[in-house]
Amino acid sequence: MKKQIRLLMVIAAMFLTVSTFAQKPFAGRIVFEITAEGTTNPAIAAELAESSIEYIVMGNNYRMNMNQGIDIITIANGNNKTYTVVLGIPGYGNYYLEQTTEDIQKKQSTVKRDYEYTEETRTIAGYNCKKVNVKVTDLETDEEETAVIWVTSELGLGDDINFYDHPGLKGYPLRTEMKTEIDGENVTVCTTATSVTPDKKIKPTMFLLPSDAKSFEEAPDELKQMLGGASDEE
């Protein structure tokens, strides 16, 4: 009888282990390239080509790494709804600008987003994506902007990962198309995933502030002036 009980306990532990692993959220690295459509200006294409972006994602959180002369890290925590930008400036160190849940809610209350989910599909970085037409309305000025987002539900990421950039959007965006003006030209800027790589080494601690980061309020005055009062924009 004791042997049977031990056997049942072992089997139960095995099922519990399998269930635990199955419930782990997707964790991985997604690399995006930025391109321009609707322009023949080689300077625009060359400038955008230098701005590849890496996202580290897990569950409802993402960390974006980008370098444009300075290191820029963006950390969006969809679990507690905070958004932080860390600027790594050579000779000065790391300084961060944080938006709290209240800051984000206040900012988003002035904007209305409408998502039109279509049945149009395409494969991006090996994943099936559906086209979503987006209309963003500024409730204070009634100005409208449109964009196209291609989302996938195959990654298993939480919908709250979109809380800052695309609140309420279902699925994870692997391509975004947005019209803008660059050097007097109407251009469609496209951000497209080129690779999605699962990475089991990604841990929740990767979505925390770097230990040496200081608040931008503590930055030297010359650094604040050099960055053009970035804290005011946040």
C-alpha cells in the first residue's frame, strides 16, 4: 500500500511539473527593422536602416534596446502598468524617466483608439499575423491619425503587454505601418520583425531598472540642457 501511495505521489508531482512548465509565458527576443515606403530618397532609407531595434519580451512585459548615439532602454511593465526610459549617456552614466500608472492613464484619457480587426493575413518572421486597421483620435483637438498593425496570437504573450503603445489591442504586433512626413515627403514608416527567438534565459529581473540608474532629476544641468528638457516631455 505504501508503495502505491509513493507511486501516486510521484505521478502527481510529474503532472504538476508538466503543468507548471506549460503555464510559463513566452520569453524571447524579437528584432525589428525599420524601412520607409513611398520614397525614393536614399538618405531616408539609409538613416532608418541604422535604427534596428531589439525587444526582449516575457508575459506582459517588454524591454526595448536601441542605440542612436546614446543607449536607450525602454521598460514597459504590463503587470503594474509602469513605463520607464533609461538613457545611457557616455561620460555621464544611466538616467531614467518614469511614468506611473496615473501618468499613463491621464495621457491615454485624451486619446481614443479604434481597432478594426480584419481577416487579411500574412506571415512575418515565421508567424501568422492578421491585419488591424487603427484610428487614433485626439479628443482635445479631434485630429485623427491612422495606422496598420499586423498582430499574431501565436506567441502566447499577454494582452497587457500592449498597455502603453496600443492599449486594448489583442495579439502582439510584429509589423506596424504609419504614415508620417520626413524631409517634406509623405512616407510610410514600417517596423517589421525579422526574427523571433525564444530564450529560456530571460528572467523577470531583466525588466527592472539597471542598478546604477539615477533619476533624471539628479542629472547635471548641462546634461538636461543637452537632452532638451526630456523630463518635461515625459
